[in-house]
Amino acid sequence: QKDGYEWYMLKEIVEQPKAVADTLLGRHTQDGRLQLDEMRLSDDELRNVDKIVAIACGTSYYAAMVAKYAIEHWTRIPVEVELASEFRYRDPILDQSTLVVTISQSGETMDTLMAIRYARQQKARVLSICNTNGSTIPRESDAVIYTHAGPEVAVASTKAFLAQIVACYVLGLYLAQVKGAKYGDEIARILDDLIATPAAIQRMLDEADVVRKIAADLNGARSFIFLGRHVGYPVALEGALKLKELAYLHAEGFAAGELKHGPIAVIEEGVPVFVVVPPPGRNEVHEKVVSNIQEVRARGARTIVLAEDGDESVVPYADHLIWLPKVPTLLQPLVATVPLQIFACEFAAQLGHDVDQPRNLAKSVTVE
Ligand code: M6R
């Protein structure tokens, strides 16, 4: 049921505060410790993990990219991020101390399933993060953490993405707790911040009109660039993917630091460039991203800047501004992705496209 929304996608975007809250529910104690009753791997097995390989496709792959920054930071375990479709064709190095983490909304993606089968043959342990109870991927895994986003009907993934990031963070914090890692004392603090994010996401929904106006102003644009850095980089990739899928237009995401290594050549008069700006303050890449905004604007780009409340440094270079609530850097994807989803949905609707059933795409890709 669309509950009065024009599109399932819009309904699912609006359900994101609940998807995030439900994915945290029952997985922590009052005093800030993680508890994963469903975790079928023992603490000893987890302490033995010396490498994580996160494998997924599409939007789920971008969740894995976000997770890498957090899990490595909290646990000091190296995390490799792999496209499922590439993974088993390149002779990957796996053994009993490798934890393969697969991420899938549907639990039926063939590329991801084949990666799991390959990893298990190589004796790696497989933990899946999945949104669909009883689907094939969790059934074939050693352990599972379900995302509790509820059924996702629109082909374009939205609430599952946010829930996947949260589930990955729960896993990362749990591993840090089990290992007693260097950053283990951050667990209670970051958990409190995570618990507070549904309210921050709700604010992004309440301010959706700002994004709708930007979509109307950019009507006529046919090529879009998205820039981000650190965890903002996968957010940029996800913003571009959403727009490609729904609007059938050229949209590309880049790591902002790569701009001068090539992509800046495509910037020309009038091209819209979305920039996800990391929180200022102690963030060492913030200034660099602000310089990137100046660089593209000097070449005629129309800049749409997503920046934290009160970050006045971006104001002179922004043609459009989307303010983000103050959250720790690692949680910024949970708020910054929301306006990009809304933008893609609005822009595609403006073009008269079927937002829920974009051409050429299926909700779950069950062929390789
Ligand atoms: O069900 P999965 O999470 O395994 O699906 C992976 C991708 O096919 C999926 O995220 C796809 O990229 C979506 N259409 C993105 O909106």
C-alpha cells in the first residue's frame, strides 16, 4: 500500500527514520553495549577475524563502502570492499580468519550469492546483512544480521540503504566490543549518536521542499556531477546512481580529491554539481572540499552544496544550499543521502517517468 503517497519510493523515503530505529532496536543495552542475540558466530571466532571482505552490488555496495571507514576505525581490522560481480573472478585471498560480509536488500542477488558460495568453498566465514527474511543469501550464510527496514517495493533502494549502513555499524561496534579494540571506548558515545539519527533524518524529510525547489530550478539539466570525500564519497556515488536509475540521465559521482586528476575537465557552464561537504571543525578534509566547490564554480558549474548547519564557509560558493543537522562525520551519510534520494525522485517525476518501475531494471537481479 502506498498510504496516500504518489510513489512507493516516496513512502519508503519517509519510512527511513523508522527503518533506522528498527534496525537498532533490541541490539543494545541501556548502558551502551551491543548485544546481537542472533549472531551465530562465537566471540572466539570473531576475535580470530583478521580481515573483512565486504561484498555487494549497486546501492548495497555503497553501504559497504561507507562501512569500511567506520569498521576499520573502530576495530583496526582491514576491510576490503568488493563488487560481487568481480569478486570470484580475480582469485581473491581468503581463509578461515577472513570474515566475508555480504550486503543485500533482496537476499536473492545472484552475483552476491555466487560470491558467498565461492567464499565458503575457500573456508571463509560468511555473515550476511539482509532485509528479506528467509531469502537465499541468509540461508546460505554462517550468520545473519537482518535490517529491519520492512518490505522495499520501489526498484530504487532507499530505506534499505540507510538500514544497511546501521546494520554494518552495529556489526563494527560489536566487533570492537568483542575485540576490546583501541576505539572500544567510543562505543557508548557513537551508539547514543546512532540512536539520535532518526530525528535528524526526520528533519531532512521535513525540509524536503528545499530539495523540490532545487529540482524545479534545475529542470532542463541533462548531466549531473556528485562530489564527496571520506564517507561522503559513497554518498555521492549513491546520489548519482539514484538519478541515473530514475531520470535516465548522465550522472556521475567522484571522490572530490580526484577532481584535479581528470574529472574537472567535464565541468562546463551550467552543469549542476552536488557537493557533500564533511562537517567542519576537526575534519581535515573539510577545507579541501570547500576549495573543490570554488574550483568547479569558477568553471561555470551550478553548485548544490550539502553542508552542516552553521558552516558559513560554503555560503559564498553555493548556488543552492541544503543544510544538514550536526552529526558525527561517520553518521553523515544517514542524513546526507536523504535529499539526494528526494532529488532523484522529484526530478524523474518532473520528467514524467515511472519512479517505482524505471525502465530496464528489476527489483532483484537473479541472473549473473
Ligand atoms: O537486493 P540487493 O541489495 O542485493 O540489490 C543490489 C542492487 O541490485 C541494488 O541495490 C540496485 O543497485 C538498486 N536498484 C539500487 O537502487
